[in-house]
Amino acid sequence: MPILKILIQIISLIIVAIGVVMIYDARKLSKKWFSYEDRNSVVRILKIVGFILSVIGAIIIIIINI
């Protein structure tokens, strides 16, 4: 059981890291993947998705440690 707990924590930390990278590099990611007209709305969406991923990962970590 402790190995499963550690694996879930590692996966949750990876999810949080992906979310944080999406928040801070949203402009670069949108320039790389999308056209100019869509860029501002895509940046907003990437930041929102990154925030949600970070929160979900953090909640999983908190629940596992209780």
C-alpha cells in the first residue's frame, strides 16, 4: 500500500508541474501551436486549464496524505 501511495503522489506532482508550465508558458505554447487570430483566447484557455490541473493535483496530494 505505501508504494501505491508514493506512486499516486509522484503522478500528482507531475500533474501540478504540467499545470504550472502551462500557466507560465501559455504565450509561447499558443505561438507554437495556433494562428494569430486565436492567440489571445488560446492563452486564456491554456492558463485556465493549467490552473485547474494544478489545483486537481494539489487536492489529490492533500487527500492522499490525510
